[in-house]
Amino acid sequence: MKRYSPYIKKYIREITEAGYTVNDSGSHISKCIGCYEILITDLTVKSLFTKIKKVLVWIKNKETRVIEIEKLYKHELLPLPFHKIDSFVQNAIADLGVEDTDVRAVKEKKVVRDLDLNIPIPKINVREVSVRDIRV
């Protein structure tokens, strides 16, 4: 039987209904929408007197391996309902402008942070072209 983190254990039904998959460790959930991967991590910390509930949401571009949006939710009394996190993800993906994969459009983005090396890099315009459009 898998062990889940407290936040994921509480909202496991909503998480599976929303189409997320739970990682083997039980503290991460993920979902792919278009060229973006949504990673949600439970960072709940227990101390002697209090229990601080934290949930970290990352929206990562799979093609460029760059974190586009990251947000930390922190609550001390009650955990944040999962539907609020899911609605934040849906709104953020809509703001990023995920289009149908059959549309051949080139768009420009600003690169903020490299995921692998965690090095801040200057904001430059990057031109994205889907792999299907590259001809050899």
C-alpha cells in the first residue's frame, strides 16, 4: 500500500478525478496539459506546537525544460482545498496560451530560470518552433 502525504491523502479523490497521477513517493502529483507539465508537491512541516501546511505548484514547459510559473501556498490552520489549486493551474495554463497541437504557430517567450541548473538567466526572447515544423 502506498503512503501518501497528508494533503494528497485528504484530497486523493479530487486529485484522481482531475486527471493527476500520484508519484511513487506519495508526496508529488503531476499532470501534462499540452506542452506543459504541472507538478504539485506537498511540503507540510510538522513541529512540536504547530503544523504548517505548504503546497508548491510548478508549471514547467516540457520542451524547453523551463519553469514558467511557480507558486507556494501556505496555510497554518486548514489546508487549501484542491479545487482552488486546480483552478489556479487551469487559469495559468489559459494565460500561457496553450493551443491545439495541430496549430502551426510560432510564439515568443521569455526564459526566466533554467530548471536543471537552477541558474537565473537574463530575460531574452526565445522563439519556439514545434518539432513537426523542423525540416531537414
